[in-house]
Amino acid sequence: MNFNDLLINCSYKNEMEDLLKITNLAYKNWQVYWSNFLPYFIYEELIEELSKLNDLSFFVYGGYENFSRAKIACYRNTILNEVDDLISAFPGKGIEITGNFMFDNATQNDFRNFLTRYGIKENSIGDIWTIGERGAQGIISEFKNENIQEKLFLRDVEVNLRIIDLKDLKTPIQRIERTINTVESSTRLDAIASAGFRLSRNKIVDRIKNGLLSINGKKVTKPIINVKQGDKINLENKGFIEILDISETKRGKFKIKLIKK
């Protein structure tokens, strides 16, 4: 198969083009090559397309078990890389941002924007998770300014930034994938997210208004929009849900099947 054939029906052509470049290198050089970090809603589609290639294998990993953003390793089938070997070779490191956020709470997006402001490219940042009022931890693949001498601030909070080993990260609790069936009076975002994340409608609305929820990677701030089959909804520090099926009942309600990851 011509690699370019994979671009025809792909929704994320730029990301696929970048991935095909390293896929071509893996094919020619018989070595393992890793992509940049990609969000789940992109790498899941790319992997589905790449599975059409017979001579190559692909491994998705984000630095810990419960990852959302991940890199894709590309390599020839005959190399026969073991999963443990691929994990050991994962090109990532831990990063920790600490400060007193008791009176000035910060979100994952705040910490992500902070990292890009200090020289880390967006596609070099994996998952970021908050650690209470003390700051955040996460995974990156590259940081050229590890020895920053100046004082660092996230809004008005002075912070410390340091690189740590992946094994020293306090990663989020591993979530168990499960299927959820629910019947709702509408397909509004707040109703579906409430059922999927097992939080009250008011709490979901509050999180939406504070920019903590996204659909297919795009932040939303209005709870009244309607969702559709195939949408993937992410809630900060709570994982994500995917809408597998929506069907209308005889009474005008909506029977919805979700998968929570």
C-alpha cells in the first residue's frame, strides 16, 4: 500500500502526514521511531488507519498506564519488539510544577500553557494532572531550558519547575473501562456528562463553565449544546467518555450507550 493512500479518508491529515514520515523511516531503516504526543481522539483514528499496513507494527504509550495523550512507536514486524522493551525506550521524562495554589487554583490547561510559555512545544507535552493545591505533574518528551535561573510564575503564584524520573511521578489512579447505558430526556452535554462521569448536573455545569471539559479536544463552556454518536468528552482529572450509540425511544427520550475510560 502507498502510505499516501492513508490520507484520503483521514480526518487529521497534518498529524497523519507527520506520522507517515516516521513510518517511512521505520520501514526503510528497520528501527523504532516515535511520534510526537497526540490526544486520544486523534491517535485512535490514526491507529485504525495504520492497521491496514501489513509490514509494520504500532505501539501506543503515554508514559504510564492510564494515559490520555500518547506517542506512537512505529517499527517493522520482524523486529519483534517486546512491550517491556518499548516501554523502557519510551522517549519521555517527568516534570513537576510546584507552588502554593491554595488561594489561586490552577487547571491542567493553566499548567500546559505555562509549559509552552517556557519553551516546551505543545506536541512535546503528554498528560498533565493536578496534585491538589501543590501544583501539577506531567510527562514531556523534550525541554531545552532545564536549568532556568529566573523566578517562574503561573499567574501570581511563584512556582518551581523540575525534571523527574517517570517512576517518581504520582500518577492518577488507574480507571477501569466500563460501559454505561442511560436514558435521558435530551442529548444535552450536561445531561450526558453527568451520566457518564457520575457527577451531579450542577457540578458538571460548574466544570463546563470553568473550562474543564472538552469535546473531541475542543474546550466548551456552554452546557446546552447537543452531543452526537462518536463524540469523546474529556473532563479534567476524570478521564473521558465516548458516545457509542444514541437512539430515540417511543416516548421521545434518548437511550444512550457510553464507554467510560
